[in-house]
Amino acid sequence: MPAAARLARRLAVLAAALAVLALVSLATTWAWRGGPEGGLVGLARLLRHGTTTVDDFRHAPFRPLAASGRPAPFARAPSPAAPPAVETAPGRRVPLAQALDETRTLAFLVVREDAIVFERHGEGHRAGEPSQYFSVTKSVLATLAAMAVDDGILRSLDEPLTALVPELAGRGLDGVRLRHLADMDSGLDYEENDNPFGRHVLMNYTAALEPFLLGLGGAAPAGGRFDYKSGDAALLSLALTRALRGRTLAAYAQARLWEPLGMEDGAVWSLDREGGLEKAWCCLAGSARDLAKIGRLYLARGAPGGTRRLDERWVAAALAQPAARDGLRGYRLGWWSARPQAEGIVAIGKDGQYLYVDPARRTIVVRLGRGQGGMGTGRWISLFAAAAAHPW
């Protein structure tokens, strides 16, 4: 055998051995952090399905949300103007439809004064079809937590986390209030990254979410530095689930959002396992039109159609947030500030899921996609602002 062939064979054997070693190491780490069931089942899911996509809900355990018995669809603008050209890169302006096709956009919806002025679907996606909202789900979760205060289910967002989840007492989280989780300044010991040996990837795949969350602890005093962490949202959802006393988060969303807001389409909320907990940091999947109805709730300052659904103070708090916190885009009650690119607020999810609310222009923009399409968040928000400013 030639020397080059022998070397190639040895390198292949070495690569295979390293891959097996890495897999064994990962399995050991996940079993240690997530338990035999949560960790090893989670690893099997990762190996079977790969990294997360907007189609994750199609192969995950879930709870369904039904379309409202009294749907409240948006009106259709009779004769909107032609869509604008938009900037997709410095100095590059193209027609909006071209920009959406180039960025693998599944759904793009512009609602002005409660009427749809532009709607486009791509990549074979159909109107009414669900797609995973990813971290836009966090904004829905924070809305449900605020509603739970309105309903008396939670005493307030200043209620201690450990009052609802006492197992976390003594783990460095005793000073954490629910508000800290909604604002992501809890000081939780959790890093948001794609390192498979870290906590975040395991949390996305574990089949035993509650034991995983009960193993978390604090790293810094609550109320200090903002640090975006899905672990905060997961703990908030666990606390709310405990407060619901046997009622599921999906059932509460059905009663407080899907039914009264007149959702037109069914949705699904992925779970860690059959009959388990909702993955409330990432994994609500629904249609673009129904997501726009969450925007309608905030645009109407909590009273869409003149009926109060959410206390106005929560909307005011989300809208009044600063442009930046700790050098990052402002974040409060599950919503990001749209500044400096635009006014208003925006819910942001992995792979380019967006819900943009512009109160000044009475406009809502929803974008669902298979990726960012080579455009950063700032560029997308600028595009939304251009759509909101356009004379439809």
C-alpha cells in the first residue's frame, strides 16, 4: 500500500476514534446533567433530528391549541399601493418580493390600521400553516405571565421565584423575582450558546425538563446585568405552570389568547415529553396571521376591539423600555426595543422569526423564515420600518 494511502487510512481511523470519543463524552455529560432519561433520550433526539429548525414541532411531543370559535380575521385593504423597494445590503435596493424570495422567507405580513395591506408566502408555505416561532415564544410567555397577574393567578411579577418553586431555595436564586426572569437580569448561571457540552443545547433536547431546571443555580445577584438566557424564560414558565395548579400552559394560552383574540388557525406547543412541560422559551408554532394578533393586542394597548384583554400597564412598560441595556438592544417583559433602527417593539426568534409592532404608524409586521437570509437583525428591523412607513 502506498505511503499516502496508509496515511489517509490512519487519519480516517483516528477521526472515527475521536468521533466515538466525543460522542461518549457528550453522552456522559448529558447523562450527568440531565439524568439517564433526560440526557440520553435528549442525545438520541439530537442525533436523529439534528440542529433545531422551524419544523421541529412536526416530530416533537406537543399540546394543540385550537382555532377560536369566534375568529377575528384582519380586514383586507381594498387597493393597497405597490410594495416598496427595500435595502438588503448597503447600497443594494430590490423589490420587496425579491428580497423575501432571496431570504427564504416563509411568510411576510404587513397589517396597517387593522387591515392586511401586504401578504406573501414562499418556500411552499401556505397561509394558515404553522411554523415554529422560536424565541418569539418568549414574548407570548411574558404576555401570559402578565395576564396571570391580571387574573390573580400570580400575586405580582415581584413574587419570588422560590415561593413558587421552593426546590430552588438555597441555590443562589433566593433574590430572583419573576420580573427578573421576564427581563433577563436574574443572574442565572446559564450560557446561551450552541456548545453541545453546555446547558443550552441539552435543555432544547431533554426529555426531563423539570429536573433539569431544578438543577440550575445563580451566578450573580438578581437585578444587575442584562444577559439573554433561555433558562430565564424556562424558569418563568415553570413558575407559571406551578401557579396554574394542574392547568397546563397551553390550556391557559387557549383560554387567554387563542380564544379571545380570535385566532384563525390551530397551533402546537412542543413539550419535553408526552404529557410533560411546554418548551416556553422556543417552541410555540402557529401561523403568521395569528402571530400578528399578538401584535394587535399590544397595538390596541391591551384592548383589541375595545375589549380589555391585558392591563395597559404591561403594554406601557414594554413600549417604554430604553433603547439599550448594557450596550445591547433594550429588553423588557419579553420584548426587544426596535431602536435604533425603528420605533416600537419587536419579538425576535432564531432563524429570522419576527413580530414588529409600530404604534406610531399603527402597523404590525410579521416575518417567518428558514433563516436570516444573510441579513442581520438590525437590517430586518430597518426593512420592517420601511414597510411601516410605506404609503400603502
